[in-house]
Amino acid sequence: MSDPNQEIKDLLLALDKKLDGFDRKFETQITELKIEIRLVKTELHAKIDLTRNELESKIDLAQSGLEGKIAELSGKMDGYGKRLDQQKFISRGAIVALVVGVAPGFIKYSVFLLLIWASFLDSALNSPVVM
């Protein structure tokens, strides 16, 4: 029989060689995984940049469209403002015309009442007082 210490040393050496083989395989696989992760990361960054650029262009298009619509609405509001000013002018004119139309009638009615009042006072002052 051989020496038991030698057998243990041989087993340990064989085990050490197998573990070294596993270490090399693991290191190779880890390196390959790191390379794949870098590739995926690069692809993701590229897709994110592309999506960001597309969104920015869509936002710019929408913003320019909104600016055009805002300018159009602003023009319409100016038109409505002018129409409202015109309506105010017409309303004022109608009120003035109403006042001018009603004023002579009111004056005639007032004069008529004054004449009646004067006639009443005259008759009251000229009539004999009965007690």
C-alpha cells in the first residue's frame, strides 16, 4: 500500500486542478456576461436617446401647432372685442336716441302740468273765499 498522506496530497492536487478549471470557466462566463451587459446597456441608451429625440420632435410640432392656434384665437378675440365695442357704441346711441325722443314729451307733459297748476292757483286765488 501506498502512503496515506501521499494519497491525500494527490486527491487534494486533483481537487485543486478541478477547482482551477471551474474558476476559469466561471471567469470566462462572467466576462461574457459583462460583455453582454455592456451591449444591452449600449442598446438601451441608444433606444432611450432615439425615443427622447422622437418625443422632443413631437412636442415641438405640437407646440408650434398650439402657437398657431393661439395666434388664430387671439385674432378672433380682437375681432370679438371690436364687435363688442361696436355694440356698446350702438347701445349708447340707442339710449341717447331714447332720451332725446322721450325728453320733448316729458317737457310737454311738464309744461302741461305747470299750466294746469297755474290755472288751479289762479282760480283759487281769484275765487271768493266762502266760510
